[in-house]
Amino acid sequence: MSSISIIGTGNMARTIGARAVAGGNTVEVMGRDQSKAADLAKALGGGATTGEWGTTPAGDIVIVALLYDGVVPAVAQYGEALAGKIIVDISNPFNSTFDGLAHREETSIAQEVAKTAPDGASVVKAFNTVFRHVLEKGRPDVFIAGDNAQAKASVETFIESLGLRPLDVGGLKMAHWLEGAGVVTVGLANHGVGNLDFALGVSGLPV
């Protein structure tokens, strides 16, 4: 199983943490508010621990479960503490009307993290196309993107421990299009599907 550190104490941190514990992974929670981090670790159970914000995470895989505008600043603040780690960005940089991306150039939060992360760290985009409650209760496909094959393999192993199927979409530049797919899910929720009880996935053609 995997050793995971989660930076953040919100709903996605709680949901991924719960599935991680259920999957037999080692989980550490790190939050700016130490009491919130401790409360979440206690709620997760399974031996989940609390780490101090800004210090070297215990996990080999570090999931940054923050709102998109806090991801790059947090990685910058951690700095060399993230050297050698696999950093997983799960954020969606939606614009104010949720029909486009907050950044206007062809980049992504994950690519901006890669510019900020220390040498030896690898960045993987994952989980951003899945609504939280679907991740909590369902078995959605999880799309991932990254440049380091070994890092992606480690993240795939972690995703499989959650009982989910990882699907590799390519290099880190594909994170931009995964963020676009996040916009598509919101559009579907508001229009074609009409609810949040779905996830994007891949189905093979019948034989």
C-alpha cells in the first residue's frame, strides 16, 4: 500500500483520506489550522496522523487538496520539504461563471506547480474530473496526467487501492485538458445530465 500525506482539511481531503484509510494506506493530514487537521485525522481513523504545516510530509505521495488559488502558494511555502515527493494536484481552476478556466493561457495548475516544485519532485494531475460525493460513494474512473512514468505508476497503485480505475491521459501538458474536462462535467451537471450523480469514464465497445 501507499504512504499518503494530504495537504488540506476540506471535503475532498476528507473523502480521499477516508478511501485511502479504507484501502489500507498510511495517511497523514496537514493543515494550516492544526486543530482541524487533528480533528480530520481522528475522524479518518485507521492510524491517520497529523503533520505540521510546511514541514516535510511523511508520505511519498502528497495530495494537495486545496482550492486552486492556494495550490501553487502552498507548494512554494513547503519548498524543499517536497523534494523527492510525488505531488498530486486535484484542483479545478473554474472561472466565476463555471463555464471556463480561471487562467487564460494554455497551462494548468499542475504545470504551474511543476514550475514551483523543488528538484526531484514529480507532479501528477488526478481526481479533478470526479465530483466529491461520487468519489465518496461510487467507483468512477480517475484520469491522471504527468511526465514521470514512475510517479504515475505510484499514483495508479494508490488509486487502485481505493477500488478505482486509473486512466493515464499522457504528459503533464494534458493537465490543461483535464481541467477543461472538469469544466465539461459542470456543464453536463447544469444542462445535459441535470444532476451531480455521474462521472466521466471510458467504456469499451461490445465485442
